Amino acid sequence: MLEISGIKKVIAGKQILHDVHFRVRPGQLAAVIGPSGSGKTTLLKCITGIATPDAGQISLGSEVYSEYSERQRRNFRLRKIGVVDQENRLVEDLTCRDNIRLIAELALKNKRKSHELADDILVRLNMESHKNCYPGSLSGGERQRISIGCALANSPSLIAADEPTSNLDDASADNVISIFIELAQYMQIPVVVVTHDSRVIKRADFAYKISGNNDPS
């Protein structure tokens, strides 16, 4: 379970996050919503260990990783957290398979197992036929699926995504949302999605609104 306990964050003298509390249980998809500038991205950075809160704690299972050093958080993220970037940054001169395999090899330290895992992920995402394709040849929805594949390459205990459907048409967005829901339930892990997209919010298990009082909605 991912647990956010009373976190606060101040940036350049401005309080961005105040007393944020919520839990995401294994198998749940949580949407983090709120207007631009409300602190959603800051919260996601704290959840993924890129930043740390000024007060409060963030834990995954028994590990209060928000209290780790920068190096420990980086290692924790590599081992435990799958991150889906808003801009689905992929290595353009690597094939889809090799984009996933690269992350898997960093996490597993085993070349043979990383190849096997990359192939398994491509099958799970129904992208096996694209394994030798380069990112530039893919549609927006296909690129996002490969980005999700990269996030799965370390067999994560948590998936965190930043606006994963913002540039997708309805059919592609619906497919991506379904993948997140299926992964949460199949892998029994929490999934957190920062979003403005009503299509995500409607299908999430719950939405947490970042606003002046940071109350859950």
C-alpha cells in the first residue's frame, strides 16, 4: 500500500502542498486532480522519490522511503517504482524491445532475464508485433504503451504516471486507462495517475483533489 501521511512542501517561500493525506491500496487506481499550479506535479515528484516533502511521510509497504537519502531514493525508485512520463520519453534510436530491455537490465543486472522480461511485457501490452519498430514509427497510443512497458521493466511495486492520456484520442486513451486498471488488479499494486482528464477520473477508484485545503474528493 502507498500511504501519504500529512506531507507539506514549500518551494521558493510558497507552500505548494499542505497536510496531504491519502492511501492507495494494492489493486487501486487513484487519480490526483486539481488546477494547473496546484501542486500535482510536485506531489508526484515526492511520490516517485525525485523530491522529498518538508514534513510528513510517504511509505510503500513497510518502507518510509521519503526519509531516505537521495542515493537511497534513486535506488528505491529503480527497484520499486515504475514511472510513466507525460512526454513518453523513449530512446529514439532503440527499438521498442530494446527501450524496455534497457530499463530491465538496469534493474535486474541480468542480460538474459532482461530480454525475457521485455518480451513478456510486449506480449502483455499487445505490442509484440512492434518489438523491432522504432518509436518514431508509432502512433501516440502505441508510444504510450511502450512507455508503460518501460515502467514495468523493474517489476514495480508502484506505478506513477503524469498526464498519460493528455495527447491521446478517445480510443487510445481508453486503451491506456484499461491497461493501468488491469495492471493494478493483475499485479496487485497501487497506481497513481496525475491528470486533468475526465476519462481517467471517471474510471479511477477514487480521485484526490489538490486544492487550497487538500481535501479528498
